[in-house]
Amino acid sequence: MVPRYPLDEDSVLFIMGQSVSVPSRIVELSQEGCLILTAKPATVRPRLPVEIHFKVRGASFRFRGVVQLVIESNALAIQFVNMVPRHMEALAEVLREMEAAAAVRAQAAKRLATERETLKSEAENALTPEISRTAELAVAPIEDTTQKPAPAVTGRERRQCMRQQVDDSAEIHLVKIRSILKGRILDLSLGGCRIRTEERFPVGIYTRVETEFRLEGLPFRLGGVIQVIHDRNTVGIRFLDLSERKREQVQDLMNEIEELRAAQAQPGSESRN
């Protein structure tokens, strides 16, 4: 069976012999054909000659074909015909990139599931002594009922979880497909960052990436994975495998930003400047 890959890109369907063009979206692609959804119901029948135009990963394609199946009034399965060899190879290359990206997402999803199971197991193991301790306290005499205030969070602990709003140029490197997306970094924490890209973000969550940005004059290039997609241009990235040196650099930067903003927030800071 020929592998099929999900897609969501603009396309245009041309009905041969009728000079009719129909706006559509291509939602599935293979080496032999595609599945499209037309913007409005199209009057077509099986074996009708057509031409389909679309763009995938920056590459433009124009294939002749025939309507293989009319699933609904606006869902058409198209079989490519009379494909030029170089066009077939170009399509095959794009499909290999899509397959590699899907494999990366699957691998990242598997790794994330393993991490969640590990964290769950660690939490359960940590909870067991607490349950035993609670059972002991239930039968032990009560010695002191005075409420004690919760320990204060230290500056270092608070800094470990803080997230700072920033605004500077940034790049996202898609590792597997060797593509670079330019944009701006919006916020930063020790665990990750949020970036808004100039162009629509082309891949899904769990894609392995490298982020490159410069803050306070310091350059950073950190590996990570797409953790969440907020909209077509805004993604959240979780940092992975940070070395101790890079972790310290990020932490020092976070501390510097926090101290600078704290100083600016003090009354009279503007006048002193």
C-alpha cells in the first residue's frame, strides 16, 4: 500500500476542457494521488480529467490527474497521471521529509510518554512514605496543635520557576528538514520559551528544534522540542538536554532581567536615571 500523509495546504483544481478553476485544500498526499476538499460543491464525476496545483514545504507542484472517487460533493480523490520523472522525484523528496518529520513527532511523543510515566512513578514512590507517616500520626498522641507558618520561598527557588517577558529577534531551526524560521522571542524561563514566527509554523508538536536568540548582548542556541502550538505563528518550546554551563547562563540572564526590572519599578528610578 502506498503511504499517505496528512496535509493542510491551499490548492487549486482545474477541470480540463471547461476552463473552470475551483479553490480547494489538499488534506492528504501520496506518490500516486491526493485527497482535496473544494471550497464549494463541484460538479464532477469519476474519470474526469483535472489538473491540481498546490505547494508543500515551499515546493510548488502542478500535476495532471483524473477524479478517482467523489466521496462527497466537495471531497475528491485524485489519481495523478502522466507524471514527469523529475516531478515524481521532487514529490518523493517532499514525502520523505514529511515522513521524517512524522517519525520525529512519534519519537518525541514516545519519549514524552516515557517521561510522564517516570514522573508518575517517582511521585507515587515519594508519596508512599507520606502515607505511612500519616497513618502513624493518626494513632500517635497529639503533642502540638499550634499552626506554624509555611516556610518562605527563597529567592533562588522563586527564580527557578519564573518566566520573564522579553522581545527580541529569534530563529527556530527545524533540525530534520534543515529549515529556519525567523521570528521574535516573547518570553523565557529556565524550562523553555515562547516564539512568534513571521511565517506560519509548518510542523506539529514534539518536533525537535534548536532556538537561537540574543538577549542582553548574549547569544544563545538551545535544543528543545515543540511543546505547544498557540496559533499558526506562536509556539511554546521546551528546552532539552541543557548542559550545566548553558543552564547557568540562562539562569544568570533571568536573574539579571529580574533585577533590572525590579530596579526600574522602584519609585524615583526614572528621576535618578
